[in-house]
Amino acid sequence: MLGKTHMAVGVAAGLVVMHPQNIQELIVGTGTLAVGSVISDIDIGTSDSHKEADKIIALAGLACFAVAAAEATMNLGIYDRLMRNSSLMRILAGVAAFLLLCAFGKEQPHRSFMHSIPALVLLTGCVEIIFPLAAPYFAVGFVSHLALDLCNRRDERLLYPLKWGLSFGVCSSKGLVNRILFSVGFAVSAITFAVLVLQIYDIRQLLHLL
């Protein structure tokens, strides 16, 4: 599937499954889901596809920037919670380990290490070190990516480094199914996000009183 489809479906699935209870968790969770749902595809290896890998990195960076911008403009307390649950050295160690794993995965064949259960465990562990609140969201986003790619015709080496792979071969990565999944995922993401904001701020009750 294309990166935008992975992101749309990953964010939708994560918001429905995790159902964040406050605005802080909603913003952090949404940004982390966006990163977790696309990061696997940095291993796209052909010369033409490197442009797609660069787009994936850009999307992940944009998601992180959006969370930082939300914190800066709305003072959500994300930074304070981050520092309460961690320390500067812990954060730096987690980020360094995460980047090293991604650098290793980027050089591996497509749908090998970065599309495996070991990568899921290791990268989620890094996120747990950096910011525990974000770890389950990252895991859900990552799992959504693996699940979608199982529908394609190219095997995923889920048990890397074993050579064994698995795919169901029911659709192509750029066909009609991809377009449908993107449309549905985007719609569910937008609607769920809006509903969660309404629930968190209880705007419906406020409107009723007015």
C-alpha cells in the first residue's frame, strides 16, 4: 500500500482501538500513530523508490513537527509529562537507538527487517524509553502497516532474520483496494478525531446549555 494509505488506516485504527481520553493523549497518540504506520517503508530499496522512502521520512518528521507545534501553541503539557516520565539522557538514548535501528532497516531488503515482529518489538521499546505514553500508539500503527502489507503479493519476513515470508496476495499496492482503503481510513480518522475532541471538551453539553 502507498504511504498515505498506511497513515490513514493506521491513524483510524489506532484512534478507534486506543480511544484517548484527553487532548494531550489525543495529540501525542495521533502523531505517534502517523509515524508508526509509515516508518516500515523506509526500507524501499530501488533507485526510483528511494524517493518514496524520502517521502515516508518527511511524513514522519511532519507528524512530529505537528505535535511540537500543537504543544507550543496550545500549551498541552506534553513536554512536562515527557520530562516527568523520562530524563534527557534516557530520551537521547532512546532516540539514538531508534535512529540506529531505522538506519539498519533502511539498508535491508524491502519487507524484511522493517516489516518484522522483531522490528516491532525493538522500535516500540525505543519509543517506550523516550515517552511511555506514545509506545502503545506506535505499536498499533506499526501493526496496522504489517497487516495491510500482508494483503499484497510480496512476502513479509515477519520472523526476520528467517527467510520465510508470508503474503495473502489478494491485491496490488497501488490498485483499487489501495484507493478504497485510503478513502475509508481518511474518513474514519477525521470523524473519530472530531468525535474524540467533542467528547474531551464536552462541546455537545455546552451547545445544549446554550
